[in-house]
Amino acid sequence: MSVAVTSQDAMLQASGVSIRFGGLKALTDFNLTVRQGDLLGLIGPNGAGKSTAFNVLTGVYQPTEGEVRVAGQKVNGWVPHQINHLGLARTFQNIRLFRALTALDNVKVACRAQGALHPVKLGQVAKVGTALRNYRDWWRALLLTPGFQREEHELTRQAEHLLEVMGLSHRRDEEAKNLPYGEQRRLEIARALGTRPKVLLLDEPAAGMNTREKADLMVLIRRLRDEFSLGVLVIEHDMKLVMGICETITVLDHGETIARGAPAEVRSDRKVIEAYLGDSYLESHGGAA
Amino acid sequence: MATPGATTLPDDMAGPIPPALRGLLPVLLALPVLALAEWTLGASPFATYLLSVVGVNIILAVSLNIVNGMTGQFSIGHAGFMAVGAYIAGVTSLSLKEVALSFLPVAASDQVLFVVALLAGGVCAALCGFLVGLPSLRLRGDYLAIVTLGFGEIIRVFVQNTEAFGRALGLSGIPQYSSVAMVYFWVFLVVLVARRIAGSSHGRSLWAIREDEVAAEAMGVDTTGYKVRAFVISSFFAGIAGGLFAHFVPIINPGSFTFVKSMEIVVMVVLGGLGSTTGAIVAAIFLTLLPEGLRSVFGYLGAEGSLAQKVDQIRMPVYGVLLVVLMLARPQGLFGTKELWDVLPRWLPRKKKGLS
Amino acid sequence: MSQLLQHLINGLASGTIYALVALGYTMVYGVLKLINFAHGDVMMVGVYMGYATAFALGREAQRSLWGVVIIFAVAMGGCALLGFLIERFAYRPLREKPRLTALITAIGISFALSYGFQLDIGFLPGASPRAFPEVIVPTEWFIIGDRDVVVWNWQVISFLIAVTLMVTLQFLVYRTRFGKAMRAVSWDHRTAALMGIPTDRIIALTFMLSSALAAGAGLLYAIKDTSVSPLMGLYVGLKAFVAAVIGGIGNVPGAVVGALLLGLVEEFVVGYAASTWRDAVAFGFLILVLLVKPGGLFGRVAAEKV
């Protein structure tokens, strides 16, 4: 899996992905490419299939057709943690922090999970050796070997750094559930960064934020992309935010991609206006069409 | 910054205790204490028996807490793994009865064989834990409850149909190798393991699974793998507890490891607080001594002799009602996920706040 | 050959009884996503109610058609009430709590009932099994050859009762307003509540219905076994649950097929291998199914909504 990847290669690529739940086509022929440094948006009315797309990309759902590649590796049939190890991290629309853990531990979970363990594929009983190596790892924790203590220390340091980047240092030892809403969203991003991703998927990061916080978030997302050399894909309802930061926007409706392009193009696309933005948008923005 | 593989340690890790020693220090401290305990208590058979039962229950509760508390799964078949450990260790000891290690004094040789038998039981129980855990832990939590329960039944039926395990009559004549010191050495070990797991990155992954499995998986935690490993470790100690048990009771039979026993352990863990190791210990001690206490109180009062006998009978439905009441009134149990030192009065020395 | 036929008949007879209990698990799981561990024990309580009624009626009356109807009515009605009380006071307060709390509560209720009934204090019956009265006097209705294949009247009657109850249930779930509401609650109880469906009432009714079915099944089982004991709920309940999982929990026809399959497998193990292994079969079968087809034969493993 250690394919040399240049910055021009696609870090995340979906080609012809469709997914059906029973008779319902939730996503049809979905194509998307995320490269390092990209800042892409995914929009569409409620129920258009945005979250479904995220779930297919991250391995929560399996595509009925088509393929998903992460860092060049085809990941159809993989489980989410394996895909995460390839460099794809996400946040959740309805915040899913480890509520009873401290902010620091939330991030440390993610830092640790990356790399150190040896994934065992289910059903491959032959890989007893790999499985046993995982147990050896536990023994190191039980015996508190110096190497293990050093590793723990290193994890703490990394996690503290990420908290600092997200402006959460003062919340280090606070339980996640006690954080205010906006900080919980930022902690989720810190946690996602802990897995050292190449591509970051943000699911409605601005939901519930006020105008001021949204403005800060726009700056932050750009900064993260540059500082961590990420490709970023954002699902967002807030048009101002998406139009403001995304270079390319993909519009979904009823599971189908109805438009793709720069914010200006998308904004004036007839299909998009019909399907999504509607009259109210035309009124408030002086009628782009 | 410490680079991987560097031999120097960061400054703040230096302390009065060299890091290399920190891992083993508790063991070195515990051994003389145990020796002292054995020396003072060895005289009274009743105290020895009662302490051993308490110890075995602590091992069971603390090990079950790793799965039910820390990982948020729900196993209700711990007695099944205990049975595996008890029978395997018992049979091992029986077949090695005549063997003596010539280079050791008899007592020492017996203890070595005892440990071998215990480990055999523990490893077999761990193996069973793996076989049972793998299919059910891939699925949602409730399946584990059913499958572990079923596993207990399979073990019972298997034992009842196997000549080598004495069928329904059970195994008797297992050498009584056990001692208070040995039981409490394992108590100490399981507590150490539970606490060290809880405080390590593995423990954090387990907590994460307990809090939100979907999120943990998305953050790269191999949830199935962690769950299975937690389950295997938990089963191992249940097997050890069974092995110890088999070596201080006169007879083991399938009746010692029924659903009732499993439920007793579950009640201990839930009462102590899912996720609290010290809570499990306190609850295990309390729930083991309570019936004994009630029995002797009733016995002392004399008049109600039949009531003393009913203590055992009444215990079971009371456990059930206790679970329901706990869930409605205080679902986090006595301590929640906290440890004893977190809930102690303020003037006592406290550890840092937080889960680990 | 005739032996095979006999086993088939016996297997189907016990399978239909399992099916009735399994349906209760599946329905409750459908609306609450809760494994109602106490289901089997509610069934056991129902059987004791029927037992008490039969005694109150006396030897003659209990064998008349009306006697049997009264016994079933009392047991099923009493269980419906019990199911209602359990749901109202134990499960409803926990509905928005983590799923584990409800599961532990269910296990607690199961334990309290099955071991509470083993006490011999007051009206409680005590641990030892009791002979269940022959409310349906056993008669051989259909014999092939020299008693090669025997079909008993109670087998046919219980089969008919079970099938009638199942058809009624099918009608109720798919053809009535209540059924529609129940399926809506099962899909998403919050949205259902927003749509004006009285969620609490639907869930309570589902509990009552499943408890009543269990009581009926329990009586049939007791008639077949001619005994009743406090632990029968635990065993029959567990096997029925296994049947529901094998069929794919939450899936109504799946529960029936799973139960018939389990009844047959058990019967064949008893007939061709050793009867002492009977109780282990169900769980061995369960672990096998979970390994090969984790969602059950007809179910899908539903991914949690993210």
C-alpha cells in the first residue's frame, strides 16, 4: 500500500458509484476526485444523497455499483477503520464525540488508532501471527515497558498540539459532553486530524453556528488545508460558506449529480436553481438567472 | 521531541522510580503482603474459604467489567468461561496428581503444577472466548448477550455428556492446592491488568467503542478487533477464577456454573458501576458477604431457622429486582465510571480527574 | 421412512409453538429495538395463570370446550396485562436512555420472575415442576401401520391454534390501522410520533399482543409437555429467541420459518443422535448462523444510520 503518491494524484476517487436501498436509488453514478490542496463542496437539498455519499466514501455503506479508491487503493468491501488508515477522516453531521472522555483523550484515541496496530482481516484465520502481534501490544501496556511509556507521552504531545491548533487547549481535561456546541464541532475536527488524514470530509461543519463563528470556520478550514496539506470535501447547507471557500462545487439532487463547477457557474446553473436554490434564493440574490 | 526508537525519555517521565521498574513495582510490593496474609490467616479454614470465595468473585467481576463496563458490550455468560477454566484446570491437576518435580520440594512442586493447571484453564477459556466472541462481536451488542448465554448452556450440556468431566456428578478429589495468597495474587493481577488497560491507549479505544462505536470505527479504531481482544482477556481471567475455585471446593459440578452464577457477576458489575474497577471490587465483596452475614444474623436470632435457609433462595429474585431498580433509579451504579479514589472525601489524596 | 415422518410431525408441532413465542420477540424488537429478555418468563407466568384457572374450574369443566377457552382467555388476558405493566413501569422510563439500560432491565425482570416463582412463599408455586392438567385429553387421531406414525389430537389442535393466531397476527400487522401504525413506529418512532401516531399506545399494545401470544404458546407447550415449571420460560424463551434471530430478527415470516427449522432440527437430534444434547443444539445452530449469515436467514444487517 505504500504507493508513492505525488500531490497531483487523486487521494480520493469515486467513479460511477451507485447505491440502492431496496428499490430506492439513493445515489446514482456519483463521480468525484479529491486531490491534495483541493477544497470542494457537496451541496443539495435535504435527502439529495449527500450524507449517503459520505457514508459510501468512508465505508459505512457498500456501493452497489462503481468503485471508490483512496490513495490509489480500491476500497470496495473495506470497513471504515481500514479506509481511515489509508488517510480518509470525517466529522459527523450530528456530533459524535466520545462524550464521557476528556477532550485530550478524544484526540488521543484517534492518534493512537492510526498505524500502530496490525489490521487483521476477518475470516483470515491463517493470519494468527498478525493477531498475536496485537496481543503483544497489549502486553507492553500491561508491563508498562519504557517504549510504551514513551509512545504514550508522544501521543499526548501530538494530541495537545492538535488541541492547540483548534484553539481548545483550555478544554484539555474537560469531558467532551460539557463543551459548548461550537467547541464540540472543533473538537471533532481535531479528532479527525489526529488520524493524520490526507483527505478530510466535513459533514455540515457550520450547522448551528452563528455568523461570527461561521466566518472563523471559513478561515480555519483554509488554514487546515494548507497547514496539514489536506484535500477537503465539505457538505454544507450554508451557501455563503460553501460559495465562499470551495473552489469546485458538486450539486446532488435525488441521488444524481446535476451540476458541477466553480461557485459562480453553479450559482447560475438553471437546473440547480430549479432543484435547490429556488425562488427565495433568486429573490434575495437579485436573480442570477 | 522524542524520536521513535530513541533511548532517552522525556524529562517529565523521569521520577523517583526508574521507568523500567514501574511496570513490575506493584508485583514486587504485593508479594510480601500476600505472604503475610497467608501466614496470619492460614489457621482458620472458614476464613480461608470465605476469603477465597470473595477473591474468586472479585476476579470474575473485575474481568467481566473489562467487557461489560469498559467496552460497553454485554456478556451474560461469564460462568461458562469460569466452568471451562475450572474443568480444564481440575482435570489437569487430577492427571498430574502423581507427578512431582524432583528438583523441588513437594509443596513447591505442587504449586508449580497448580499454576500450570490454572494457566491451562485460563488459556482454554480464552480460546473459547475467541471462538464465541468473533461471530457475535461483529454484530450489535445484544447478540453477545444471547450467544454468551447460549455458550454457558452448551458447556453445561457438554460437561454432562462427557465421562472425563464426571458428567452430572461432577469432579471430586481435585487436590486442594489453593491458598489465600494464590487467590489474591490473581486478584491483584487482574486488577493491575484492568487498571493498566484502562489507562493505556488500548483502554481509550475501548472507552471510545463504549461511547460511540460508529465514531470509533471512523477514527480508525478496529472495533471488532478491540472487542474480541477485550473479550479474550476477560475470558482468560474467568477461566483462572474457575481454576482457583476448583482447587478449594470439595467438588465441582455443572450446577456450580449456571446462569445464576453469571447473573451474580453481572449484578456485581452493574451495582459497582459499569466501567469502575474498584466499584466491581466493592460490589463483589459486598454481595458475597451479604448472604453470609444475613445467614449468621438469622442464625443468631435463632427463632427463624427456616429464614436462614431461605436467604439463598431469596437472593436470586432480589438480584433481578435490584437490577431493575438500579436501572430506573441509578443506572450508573455506585461509582459510575469513576474509581474509589475519585469519590472519596476531599481531604484524602486524589488522582487526576478523568477516565483513565 | 415412517420414523422420518414421525419426527417431521413432532418437529413441526413444537416448531409452531416456538414460532408463536418468537413472533413476540420479533414484534417487540421491531418497535423498540429491544431484546425483551423477560418475554419467556411472561409466558411462564401465563402458563401458571392457566394452571390456576384449570384448578379453579375443576376436573370436569377444564376438559370441556368452554373450559379450554376460559383457560386460554384468562392466561392470555392476564399476560397482556402483565406485558402492559412491564412496558409501562420498566421499559418506558428508559426509552431514551442508552440501549444497554433497557437490556439490563429486561434481564433483571426475567431473573426476578423466573426465580421469584421458585420461592414457596405465599401464592408462589415453588421450584419443582408440576403436572399440567390434561385439558385436552390425549387421543391418537391418525395412525399409520402398526403405530409407526402417530398423530395426537393435541398436536393437530395446537397446530391449528398456532396457525390461527399467526394468520390473525399477519392480518393485524398488514391489514389494519393498528398494524400500519405499528410498522411506522418500527421504522422510526420519533417521526411516527410527529405524524400524530400515538407511539406510547402502539408500543404498549404491541407488548400486550406479544405477551398474549406468548401465553397461548406457553399453554400449548405445557399441554405438550404435561408439566409446568418456573424455569420453562427461560428455556422456551431462549429457544424462541434463537429462532427469531435465525429467521432474521424483526422479520415476521422469518421468525416462523426459523422456529419451524429449529423445531425440526431439535427433533432430529433427539431422534437420531442423543436426547441429552437437545438443549445445546439451538445455540450451536445460532452460532453457526451468526458465523455464516449474521443477519439471519431473511434479515439484513442494517447499517446504523450515521
